[in-house]
Amino acid sequence: MVRQVFIALSVVLISTDKSRAELLPPPPSEPSQEEVLKALKRDRLKDVDAVYGQKWKEFQSGKNVSLVELFFWLERFRDAELAMAEKPLERLGPLENNLRRSLSIWELVKDKKAAGAATQADVDAARYYCDDGQIRVKEMQIQLAKLGIKTPKDETPPTPSPVKDSPPAKK
């Protein structure tokens, strides 16, 4: 008899727990590893955008930001933007953005040199980053063409001309 009561009580408890579980909302699902990674990449891009933007403003205003430091953050910015690209064509935009930023830096460094606040080595270093940016854009365009992916109209800024924009060679 005790055994029958125990079994009956167990059945009632199990069925009660089951109906209670059906009434409760399902536990929130945790984000997938891919969602977590994407959120981390978005946060990194937001952070580097803020740092680069501040360093660029400080460099423009002549505050104590070296060209090396500015280009360090420019590279981090490019890498963070590239990491957000999920498709090959999406990689072209960040590379073009990086080239535009490099050209802006180069123009400012040329102005600073004319004012005596930068050296020819600074100008050459800034131009190196323009050349590097142009190479990266061209390589991506070639890679996309090999994959048969058509790119939007080429609006890539031209890289500085080695003949026009360089000091004369020493004899």
C-alpha cells in the first residue's frame, strides 16, 4: 500500500513539473560563436575609429602625435574594417578608405614640410603608405576580377606620381 501511494505521488509530481515547465518561457538562447565574434569585431572597429579620429585631429592641429603613431592607428583601422568584410567584394571599400586616409595624411605632411614642421623623410614615409594603399586596392581588384566579380566604377584616388611628387634624384 505504501508502495502504491509512493508511485502515485511520484506520477503526480512528475506530471505537475512537466506542466509547470510548459508554462514557463523558454530560457533565453545564448548567441552563437559567430554572433559573439561579429559583435567583438564591431566593437573593435568602433574603438579604433574613435582612436584614429582623435589621433588624426591631434596630428592636424600640431599636437604631439607622431606620423608613426598616426600610421600605426591607420593600419589598425584598415585591419578592423577588413575583418568586418564577409564577402570578397566587401574588402575593396575598406582598402579604398585606407588609401583616401593615406592621401589626406600625405597632403597634410607636404603642407607641414612647406611650413618647416616636417622633414622630407616624413613626406616620403607618408607617400609610402599611399603607394602601399594603391597596391592593396589594385591587388584586390585583380583578385576580384579573377573570381569573376564585377566591381563598381573605379573611384580609387590616384596615387602620387613618383616623377611629379618626388624630389629630384641626386647626381
